[in-house]
Amino acid sequence: MSFSSSGTSDRGISLRSPTRAALGWYAALVRAFTDEQAFWIVSDAAHGASVASLMKKHGFTRAQFAKWKKKWPIRVMPEPTCAQLNALWAWRPNWSRARIWETYRRAAEMIEEGWSLPAFDGPNVHVKAVTEARSLVVCDKHVVACWLNQRNVEERSIAEVTRSSISCVGGALLTREKVEAITSYARHAKVPIAFLGDLDPSALHVFATLRAGGREEFLRSSRPRVDATWIGTDSKWIAWLERRSIDIRSIAVEMHEAQRAHWKVMQALMPDARALIGRRASKLLDEGWQLDIDMIMAHTREPFMHALVRRLQRSQAA
């Protein structure tokens, strides 16, 4: 979230600046934030953005941030040490796929304790089926799956409009058994599989395990065994946002160092990763920024829902 010099944010929240007379000369230099603004800033830090970069972007002080952390008990990513940073990049592209992943994973867990790494023990896979389904949409996030089932478009849900059955994997790398549960439904219903995820390395990793037939299968080979289409955040969505005059950097979240390393690992393990999401989306990740579907939704709402319906329908017709 960014704030303009006029005192308003791109979320439409007005800022109340303290007066010099009321709060003294120091308070006049410190920007005032509403609870909602402060919460979103702490949330960005919890999702990997460095506190220093957020201070530069929004203009708050460390004292303000410490006060916000006490108010909202959100865990904030620690700054990695030099040794931890070196460990993130200790892997080599010519190593085996399993060795690359395990070397990176051990280093990342020392820094993040698994905060932004994809989960290994996710929920069981369930499919919310619709009658006469035309596609199966696999969602990386629970909140996105809920949106697809909410009645927003012409008093009907996106699932109803597009006749899409919905499954949520909860951000977890898929086992062979969970992939089989997804593909068995798709075969039985005779529908294509589409994957809806964020523009970040974790979502790409989850998609890769779906397409490979399981997480262990993905570590053995990148060859796709499951026919699945990526309809998540990519260059097409970035172009759509820019046509609506939305500044991508204002809604993107800066990635933590371990997430940046994860993106490099995914390019080594998934040779077609850049082609999958497109040039502009790849460049955004290269520069250390991720773009979440829920952030796009928060800024566009109904237009995004209609655009998602059209993209789902095109994927069904392909």
C-alpha cells in the first residue's frame, strides 16, 4: 500500500496529520496512520517486506512500527545474517534436483522457520463440485476459493457462472495421492484443470508439483505428467491492471531474501517458469516483488471478477 503526498492512500483512506501546535515540533514531523493503514504495513512486513524498505516507502518511524507490532501480534520476518544469506545461495545449477531443493530448504528454514516456504503437510484435498462442470479450478489459497464461491457476478458465484468445480490445496506441495485425487475427479467429470495462484515462487512450486504428479515426482523430473493450465497472476494480469491505470508497485509486496532465492531455485527446477508467467511477471520477480491475487481483488473487486470469468471461460474453450 502506498500513500500520496496529498494525504490519501491508494486504498482511499484519508490521513490525519497532527498539528505542530497540538503535538509539538517532533510529532509534526511524524506521519499519522489509521489503524487500517498500520495493520496493512505490519502485514506487508509479515509477508516478507523488509522494515527498512517499508519505512522508506510510507514514512513511519521504528518507534511507530514497534508500537504496531505490540498491538497486532503478527510475526515479522527477521533480517538474515551474512552466513544465512551465503547458505541460501550455496546450491549449484549442475547439482541434482533433489540436492538443490534440500540445500535451499535447509537454509531458508533457518531464516524463516518456514513462513513463506510452501507447506509440506497441507489439508486433505476436497472438491466442491458443480453440476455439469466445465472445469476444475485448483486454488492455492483458501480466501481465493471462498471468493470463487461467493455470489458476486450477476447474483451468482464465479463457480456458478463458469460451471467450475473448486478445490483448494492450502499452499501445500502436493503429494502423489493428492494429485491423484484431483486428476481422478477431472477424468471422471471430463473437465480440464486450471490453477489459480499468486505471482510468487511458492505458488509456482505448488503448481509444479501438481503438473509433475507429486512433490517427489517433481524432484525427479520437471516433465509434466498432468495437463494443468496456469490462470494465476502473470503478465496478462499485469497488463490488465496497467490498462486500468493501477501502479503495479503500489500493490506488489517486496519479497524476503529467502523468497528471492526460492525464485532462482524454481527457475533451475522448472525450466519453463519464465515462459509460463510471461516476461513482465518474470521481471517483477527478478526485481524482488511478488503480486498476490487478494491484493488485485482488493483494488479492483467487480472488474477483476468479470475478467476472471472471461479468462476461465477461455481456458475451458482451449
